[in-house]
Amino acid sequence: MQLVRGLHNVQPAFAGCVATIGNFDGVHLGHQKILAALRARSQALGLPSCVIIFEPQPMEFFRPELAPVRLTRLRDKLELFAAAGVDRVLCIAFNSRFQHMSAQEFVEQVLVRALGVRHLQVGDDFRFGCGRSGDFAYLQQAGQQHGFTVEPTCTVTLDGQRISSTLVRQKLVEGDFAAVKRLLGRPYCIQGRVLHGQKLGRQLGVPTANIQLKRRHAPLRGVYMVAAHLADGRVLPGVANIGMRPTVEQQNEIAHLEVHLLDFSEDIYGQRLVVEFHRKLREEEKFATLAELQAAIEQDIALARKFWLIA
Ligand SMILES: Cc1cc2nc3c(=O)[nH]c(=O)nc-3n(C[C@H](O)[C@H](O)[C@H](O)COP(=O)(O)O)c2cc1C
Ligand SMILES: Nc1ncnc2c1ncn2[C@@H]1O[C@H](COP(=O)(O)OP(=O)(O)O)[C@@H](O)[C@H]1O
């Protein structure tokens, strides 16, 4: 899969593709249905498939304070697109130029001139362009004019609810990981590199792999049972905290993800860890002493042992 960053990097030779556009945050089952339809069209027409995404996402550009917490970072999305058989990803930097672009300009400049789109696969509620003026009816009309077809992908529901990034976020907050897994078609994961922390963990008898959260907010807060995928393919049970660590830090603006792997004592600094979330144990607390924090973590570990049936 090829990643093209910015419209200016689209080569003239790219002309001719089947495409879709969206944020694809979470790459949930609804998104996956669009990607599957895109792939089928790509094979039927013998043209490469292209996913057009924006980074930052438009809402993050317009109203950063109101933009919902991301489920997937660019890197996560790219891995999931590749797994869905996407040939190319065009990642457009959303900026004031795009903010003011009308639906017509977007179609002409991006879809027609830059990409030579021959078929567009969209979600049935897709809207785009300045003031969200472009909708499915507009795209169909523009397609007739410029020689591309447009197909809507029907809403995917689960238990009568429309699958959406918002619903996934809601289920994460509720700690309903079984529902999250059914919405995503895979367990919810956060991945990142193991960084050096304050070296307090090993003093407490619970070394923790600290994983940098790239964004200020994570869609989860609290203490969880997890399974961690190591770079060498091992999958180990563990307990994790996502939060501000109020017991050991006075002021902390960025949430930390820390994972203690059960029955493990290797050095994994610098490794990439994929942390799969399975069950919420409790909220993060501010303890009066380190001894109380240690006791709480030991209790978390005991619960995780029971959950994973480890003696
Ligand atoms: C399972 C687990 C639960 C935790 N719960 C809390 C908590 O409730 N409150 C808190 O302030 N810190 C909590 N922490 C974070 C610890 O404060 C932190 O891991 C410890 O201070 C070690 O920091 P270090 O890795 O930077 O050395 C928890 C960590 C783990 C692994
Ligand atoms: N059971 C374990 N779970 C997580 N990390 C472990 C474990 N055993 C050893 N480690 C290693 O120790 C480091 C964590 O030790 P810790 O004292 O908490 O230091 P830091 O504050 O740098 O995270 C991890 O990054 C990892 O390399």
C-alpha cells in the first residue's frame, strides 16, 4: 500500500482509480463494509483503490476543543487499510485552503483533476465541502458530468444501532469491551513505543512499561485488564492504567498508559507494544501513600490472574 501525503504529491500517472473519502476513525465494521465494496469495485474495474483521508480530521482543525477523542491514529488507520486491501491512501492536510473549498471545487480539483476518480464509494450520510454542501445527490450529478459512478454503502447496524465512531467511544467509556469488539470486529488496542518513566514502578515491585500517548486524550481512563503483544509476537497478560497518576505526580496534563506484564522481567524499552483492552477493573485514584497505591495494584494483579486463570 502506498501513502501519498498531500495533494501536491499526487503523480499524474495515478490518474484512474476507485476512491472513498472519510475520517475512518476506528475503522469499525461500517467503515470495513465501505472498504470491502471499494475493493470489489477496484477488482471489477481493474483500477487501484484509493482512500482519501484528512490529517488533522476536519473537526480537529475547525473546533479542536470540541473534536472527539481519536480512536485510531494515522498509523493505526494505515495498518487497518492495508489489511483491507487498499492500494493507496491520499492523506490531505486539512487547512484553510480546504476549509473554504466548495463541493464543486473539491470534486474538480481533487477527485477529477488529481486522482481521475472513475468510481466513488461513500457512506450513505457522507457530506463534504465548505458548509457541508456536497451530498450524495450532488456527487451523482457531478459524476454524470465528469464520468464517474457513485455508490452509497448502506448503514451497518448492531442490535438495531447504527455503528459509528461515536458509538464505539460510548461503549469504551462504559467499559463494554465485548460490544466494542463486536463494533470493531477486533479488540480495541492502543499501540506505542515503550519509553523511560520515573523508575518508580520497579521500586513498588510492579515495573510498568510506559507508552507514550501521542494525543492529549485517550478514549479510556482507569485501570484495565489487558493483553500486550510484544514485538517478537508474544502475547502476555497484564494490567494497565491510563490516567494522570495523581498519587505520584502533582501536575500532569497528558494521560499516561502504563502496563505491568504478569510474570515478566525483561527489558522492553524502545519496543513497540500493542495493548489490547479486555475489562475495566476500577477508576484511577489518588492514594495518600505509595504503600496504598502498591496494595491497590497488587489487588488489580490478583483480579487479572483470576480473569486469565493464572495460578
Ligand atoms: C495496574 C495499575 C494501576 C494503577 N493505578 C493507579 C492509581 O489508581 N493511581 C495512581 O496515581 N497511579 C496509578 N498507577 C500508576 C502508578 O502511579 C505508576 O505506574 C507508578 O508510579 C510507576 O511509575 P513509573 O513507571 O514512571 O516508574 C497504576 C499503575 C498500574 C500499572
Ligand atoms: N513485568 C513487567 N512489565 C512491564 N515492564 C517490565 C516488566 N519487567 C520489566 N520491565 C521493564 O522495566 C521497565 C519498567 O520499569 P519501571 O521501574 O516501571 O521504569 P520506568 O519508570 O522507566 O517505566 C519497562 O519499560 C520494561 O523495560
